[in-house]
Amino acid sequence: MTRTQSHFSPLARLLHWVMAPLIIAMLFIGVGMVSTVSRAHDTLIAIHRPLGIALLLLVVLRASVRVKRGSPPLPRDMPTLQRAAAQASHVVLYALMAAMPLIGWAMLSAAGYPVTLYGPVHLPPIAPHNVELFAALRALHTWLALALFATVLLHLAAALFHGLIRRDGVFGSMARGERG
């Protein structure tokens, strides 16, 4: 992995900016799903499941791009604690982005529900049909969704901090592909 470039690659930026609104939409769709018993519930489920699988595929691609192409170095004058927090938060963000759809898929498998991508296209179950496992995975999915929401908010706060306060090019390296 090379870390000598001063900005993220066009593919990394594209994946970031495609995934960001999709993840935020998924979080709100998830809240809407569990908060309603109206006709909207079925529509939200029909959107949530295939979008989750699409995000799983995108995060695998995004992680591959990150491993292969690396990321720009953080500013030299950035305090060590902030550097460690930045690196840890990215690991947590990627882990949550991958875990959420996998846990959702396993949860549905444990409940005996198919993961419908479109019409008759279903994914195979990845967990045994088990009510106790379903309950545990549902709780885990909920808690990790809250953790993902908090991590996204922290990520956004850090981006704004770099873009508006430090003005060190970190935000620009993802927003425009340039430092400076």
C-alpha cells in the first residue's frame, strides 16, 4: 500500500460520495421501518434489504481500493492523539459498514425470511433458522446502527473541523481530490 499521494483517488472519492448518502438513507429507513406499522413499512423493507446488500458490495470495493491505493498522509502538525483517533475511527467506520448488512442478512436468515434483491431473486440464508439467534442479531443490528450513526456524525464533525477550522487540506483531499 502506498501512502505517498496527496489526495484520494477518483475511485475512492466516487465510492465515498456515493456511499455517504446511501448510508444516511439506510439509517433513516431503518428507523422508519421499526417505527411504523402503516403501508409504508413494507415499502421501507423492500428498499432497506437490497440497499443493504448493495452497500455491502460497495464497502468491499471501497476497502479494496483503500488497501490497494492507500490514503493521503495526515498533516504533520496534527497531534498524535488526533492521528490515532482518525485512524481508529476509520477502522470502526469500515467495520460497521461491513457488519451492518452482514448482521441484517444473518438476522433475516435466523428468522426464516428471505433477503429479496428484486422480484424472485433471493440471497441464500447465512445463518440457521433460530428464534434466539434472531433476537440476539436484531438487538445487535439495532445497537450497531446507533454506533454507525454516532460514528458518521463524528466523521462529519472531523471533516468540518479540518475544512473550516484547521484548513489543512484533509477535507479537500476527499472533496475535490486536492491538498492545499
